[in-house]
Amino acid sequence: MRRWWRSGVPAIAVLVAAAYGAAPAGAAGAQRCAATVADGRVAGHAERGVCAFAGIPYAAAPVGALRFRPPAPARPWRGVLRATKTRAVCPQDRDPLEEYPTKARRFTDENCLFLNVWTPRADARRRPVMVFIPGGAFVVGSASEPIYDGSRLAARGDAVVVSLNYRLGMLGWLELGGLDPAYRGSGNDGLRDQIAALRWVQRNIRALGGDPRNVTVFGESAGAISVSALLATRRPERLFHRAILESGSGYLVHTAAYQRLVAQRHFAAGSIHSMAQLRAMSTTALLGLQAKVTNAAPLFSGDTYFAPYVDGGLLPGAVVPRIAAGSARHIRVLSGTNENETGYWALYDPGLLDVPPAGNPFFPKALSAQRDAMTAAYRAARAGATDGAVTHAMLTDQLFRVPQIRLAEAQARWQPGWLYLFRWHVPFAAGAPPAQNLGAIHGIELGFVFGNLDLSTVPRSATRDPAQLAERRLLSDRVMDAWLSFARSGDPNAARHTRVPRWPAYGTPARATMAWDATPAILDAPADDERALWDGESFATWDFTP
């Protein structure tokens, strides 16, 4: 859902979407929500003042001969496609922090390449388009989770919002060229799915009230990693014109060597020696093998097994060097991270709050000589902090904040860009266990971006307090307005919400950063001494081996 890794450990459900406030007045309820796209007629339904179209195929079902292959065009349909409810979840094992349409423990329908559209009207207007790529460590999640409901965002900004599924795990990200050269590049098929969906938007969004010349792609976690990879492809401006990256960057895009290593581990664990064997495996067997391999990985490294990779073709090189060289020179970027990203891990296992700094398995080898000094510096900046708090501060900077800054620096050579730090965190009732006070963890911003803000399922939270509800609504309005303004004009300040400071473009030496909290503020070079401690690491690509 909102995060980069996963685990089978029972967890606290943090974010579930629910209605809040009154729906804006609109004409969708009074009109027939129908349109004609390239493949046929579609009929949606009125929802909170907009038209919602759920489950439109953007590519052919990737089954049979198309399994492990690049996406093929969707087949036209006869009659009217009733796009009134969400379609299949891409194959995955149920994760405790995702929201699913059924109680199934395992989802096995490979016919899952669908997208959803929310539009104020399916008319001739040319509205800005926002295409969302969901996260989930490239192994779980779907476009149709309630928190990603785009109706409020579409209604508030008179915009068209799209969400999309893409293949996950082995089916979308396993490099099979080592088994058969004809399948070389299959480790980026999930990225090709996303590109196919963006091409569908270019061909069809005009019929749904959107402007194909004004498309913003945005994603969170694995979705943001995907957006970073898209920025490094050849001529991404043909598909979209702005990008928003929430808690994910090019650092977690794989090297080709790492992608091959992951594939080899799966082949060895499944005694797979040919594509014929792999093609003959059932979806259930594939998911079982995938779980076997990732669960056997040391510590949490199995959670890094699936992602886009530098294949030399679709993705010609590492993301930040490609961006610095101008791969996305025509695209403006807004990006940021949350203050305590890796505290999310503790929702699976509270014991992770106590991991000492020396227990961080991902610490860069290039900085090993400075590790003790860096740890001491983080500790000195946090008087009285536990070892675990120091560990998570360092992990958050290594895996999220500093790589995001590197991407922003690279793109600032070509276009104005904006950086944020999300600091709001769930308020807890007096006496709540310390393990619940995790701060602004990974994914906490998503409810504010989409305006879906029910946090009442968090045990012992204080979210039922009317003052807290009003605070959340106001912050959500501000965040939505900034995202929508950026999508419409390329500047998050163009339609400024009241009582929000002007957000300067990011650059050195000021490094202006919007701090999103109950009272938004502009910070100059926040925690800059700690940022500078990582200067010896390139953060170019992910090639972790324990």
C-alpha cells in the first residue's frame, strides 16, 4: 500500500479511506457518465460529484503466450463496458496493511491490467490529468484501494485522476534472459505496463474530459521509484509533463547484476532450468516460490528483490546521472519524504524500534570507514534518543531523504523543482504505548493527498477529537491544493491556499523545503549537517548484498 517493504508479521492497519466532509456540487450526478474511448463505449457512475470509471483495460490480459512478455494492446470490446466496479487485484499474497475487495489470502488472477478514472465530466474540457502509480514494494497493492479513490481530488481541482495496476513480483520484475534470450528485459515488464497505461492516457483521456498535453504522473514508495525510472527513460515528455515523487527515488532502482542475482535465487529455489518449466507453473506456485525466496533472504533484504533495473535499453542508465544529463529536461518535478519513514517497519514488528545502529544491514560499504563518526553525529543531534531512534533516523536519511535530495539537485539544473518534508503524525491518546508513537511514517501523507482521512482504526489514537479532525481536513486541503496547482500549471504556488507560505523552488545553498504539518512552514536546509555526512555515497542504484 503505502510502503516500500512488506512482511508477513501481523500489523496495525494504519490508513483506511473513508468519506469526510460534503462532496462538492457538480454536474456528474445529473449527467450520464459515459464516453467512447479507442476500444469501445464505457459507462461509469456518478460518485461524490464526479464520474467514476472503474476497471478499464489498458492492455491485453498478460496470460498464456503473453505471460512474462511486454504488455500487448487491449482488445476492443463490443457493446458497452460497464466500468462501475473495480477489477482484479494483480497476483499477490494478502498483506495486513493493504485493503482488498475480498477476504482471500492469495490473489491469483493474472488478468489485472486495468485502470480507474475520476473526471468531473466526460466532456470536451481540457482538464489537467493526474496519473497515480501505487506502491507496495512491487509485490502487493492495487490501484483500487479505497485510500486511492480520486473523487475528492478530481472534484476539488476540476482535474481528471487516473490510477493503474501493473504486474507485481515475479510476473512483472523477474529477469528471465538468463533462461531464454528471447525474454531478455522481462525484469522491466512492470515498468512497461506503466508506460502502456500512460500511452492509453495519451490516446483516450480527451474523451474523458482531460488534456493529454497536461499530464502529471505521481506515485508513492514503489510508485515513486517507478516515476524516477520513467524520468530516466528516453523522452519521457512524450508520456507526461510533470512528476510528483512521494517517498521513493532512483536509489532503489536495481543494477543489472542485482536483477540477475534475484532471478538466479528464484531459479535455484524452484529448480527451474527452462522457460517451459516457468511457463507451466500455476500462479499459486509462482507466488509460493516468490514467498519462499523472499522469506529466506537475510534480514529484510528480500523486500528489495523487485524493482525496475538498468537494462541498457528501456532504462539506459542510473536515474540520477541520467536526470543530471537532461533525460527529463522538459519535466518539472515535485518530491519529498516523511520525517520518520522507516518507523513504518515497527507496525510489523515493534522489536524493530530497538535495532541498534550497528544492526543496519543496508549501510553503504563506501562509507564504512565513517560509520562510527556518522552514528555519533546522529546521536549527538538527538539528546536522549534511544539506539533505535538513531538507527531509524539514519535509515530514513539513507533510504529516502538524501536520495530524494540528490534527484532534486540533478533536476534543478534543468527545471524549477520543489522539495517537501512531511512532519504530521497520528496523535495518540495519553498513555499510548511508545511503539505506537512512530511519528510521520512512510505513507502517512497519502490520505492527505487524496482527501481520504479516516484514521480511527489506529488503536488508542486521538483522531476522534473534533479539533484533530478539523486539523486534518485543513492540512489535506492545503496539500491537495499544492498538488493540484502543480499539476495544472507546474507551480505549487499558482493557486495558493490561505495561510500557506510561498514555497520557493529547491536549490543550493538555501535548499528551501516545505514542512507539511498542522502549521506549514518553509525550512532552509533542514538537518543539513546530517545530509552532508552521506556525500561519499553516490545513491546511483541498488546493489545490496549482505
